[in-house]
Amino acid sequence: MYKLTYFFIILFFLTACSSSTDSHTSSPHSQKDIALSEKETDWISPQVTVAAIGDILIHDRVYDEAWNGEKYDFKPMLAEVTDYLKEPAITVANQETIMGGESIGLSGYPNFNSPFEIGDDLQAAGVDIITMANNHTLDRGEEAIQNAIAYYEEIGMPYTGSFKNAEDQAEIRVLETDQDISIAFLSYTYGTNGMPVPDGKPYLVNLLDRKQIQEEVEKANDLADITIVSLHFGQEEERMPNQEQKNLAQFAADLGVDVVIGHHPHVLQPIEWLEGKEGKQTLVAYSLGNFLSGQYQLYNRIGGIFEFDLVKAGDEVLVQNPRFLPTFVEFEENGDAISNIQVVPLEQASEEQAGKPDEVLSEIQDHMGQWLPELEWKESAE
């Protein structure tokens, strides 16, 4: 179980003194089992598990399939992976398509707008916090952003990366666990597909501004045991990070960020440890690919659940035991429509859709672990 604490911070464009308020957020799945893990010593250290998943990319063909005659229902699409999402203490997802709701008209590529039900169903499946800073944040303007935030607040879903006003942006999201381990979440994007941020409203989306990132990370490091930063960056369809991604990840590591979670390429990119300038290790997943989408290509349909443990050792909290469960989006094609959409563990994917799943799984394991030989692999519960 966790609670969400909002911390006010001084942004580079504000001069007022900072303050903080605490609030408790509960959700239908917040009573997660967070056990104490016994290590190979004669003492027990508090430990929690955090998970991250890639892009929730709701094409029109995905929400069309979710319509059941009364509402949009994404639960069947997530049923086979719900247990994996609920198991960790905290699970974070990237909501790639803004959730502005039906009132302003749903839409798919290139200017997305998704129904509110995707927020409900992600929460029911085990997602605890949403990152909103990506290249589609401004697809349907400020109205869609405000609608999404209002609905997240209504259902008690923490969000970061896009905000309703400057005061909201000035609040670092920190989730507190029952094990007295606190985690700060920050989110930034390289851009917004050429759509300008409205004048005087930079709070609508966090861009990759290094000055802002540094100020917010430094404050997060003071407020929480662990700082996790989501970066929307890289080149679409590229399976390896480019130099800009590496530079930004190293910048985050040098600031003392504990974990970097990458999004945007829509395909998986490797995981590695980076060493910051103070010698601290930072865990980096350059891209977690798509978790749920209507994209057709093999590598666009492969995503995964990235997990790691946070272990309290004395006055320190350490990131340990990175592991990964590759997933696959199964569906049947019928012209421009798709049906029977399900996110499943990759090893359970059918040969008809994934070719030879064992060979594909082996290739993905080699790809994701090429810089991290100790990366562990979660097995599906068939």
C-alpha cells in the first residue's frame, strides 16, 4: 500500500517560498501485498518492488474494439497481464494518448484522444501512477489535458509530466510505501510534434529543459528516497538508443537520479547501469516499447514489464535486482479493424502471430540484456 504526497517546489520561474501539503490517495487496487524480503543475512531489510510499462497507445482501432455497446471496456485486453501489474507495490505507465474523453470527440492517429475508460481500466489492472509528458500531450489542446487531469483526480490516479496550472506543476509527486520507502516521479518530453505550448502555460507539458530537470531532480532527491525520471526521447522504430538519449541518461545519472525510464521509440531498447559523477549507479531502460497499441509490426507489438526492487539498507535505499517480462499484443486483423486484442506474456504468444515465440523471446532477451548480463527474466504463470 502506498500514499501519495504532493510536494511544492520552487521552479526556475517562481520566486515564492516553497510549501508542502500531504494528501492520501486510495484506489481500488492500492491494497497491494508488499512483503518484507529476507536477504542472505541474519536480518530482514524493508523492500518494495516497482514496475514500469511502456506506451499506452490507443489507436482508433483499439478503442473501437473496446466498445461493448454500452461503454469502452479495455479490461479484457489487459486480463492476461493484470496479475503481473498488481503484484509490485507501485506500477507506472506512460499514457501516450491524451485521455480527453468522448465529449470532445475521440480520435486516433495522428492527433489522438482516448476515452476516460482507459484510465479506469489501467487502474483496475494495477497501474498506480501515469506519466503524461510525450509528443502527443498537446494533440487535442488544453481542453483534452484539463479533461484528463480532472478525471485522474476524480478516480484518484496520480499523474505527472502535464499539469492543470503552475501550482500543480510545482508539486513533485512522491509515493510513500508502508515500508517507509518514498519514491518521487518526474516526466519530460523532447517535444510535442511541432505544436507550440500555449503562451504563458508551460505547465501543460514538461519539456526536456535541463535547467528545469536539474532543479526538480535536486528537490526530488531531497524529498524522497528514490527518484524515478521518465524521458520521452529517441528515434521511433530504432532498437538502439542514439547519442542524445545516452547523453540525457548520463545527465540524469550525474544529477543522482536512481532510475530512468525511456519511452517514444515504440520498440524495446536495452537496459543498463550508468555511473553518475558521484559514483552512484543509475538504472536505465532506454525504451520500454509499446504495452498496448494497434501497431502491426512485430517489434511494435513487443513490450514488457520492467521491475526492480528498492531495498532499505541502513540510511540508504538501493535499487537492485532488475528483471523483465517481455509481452506481446495479440489481435486478429479484419481489414482496417482488429479484434480479440490481448496483451500476453511473449512466451505465451501464438506462433500464428509471433512467428516462433521461443526464438523471438530468446532474441529479445539477448537484445535487452546485452549491456546488463545480470538482467533477470520473469517467467509467465501459464
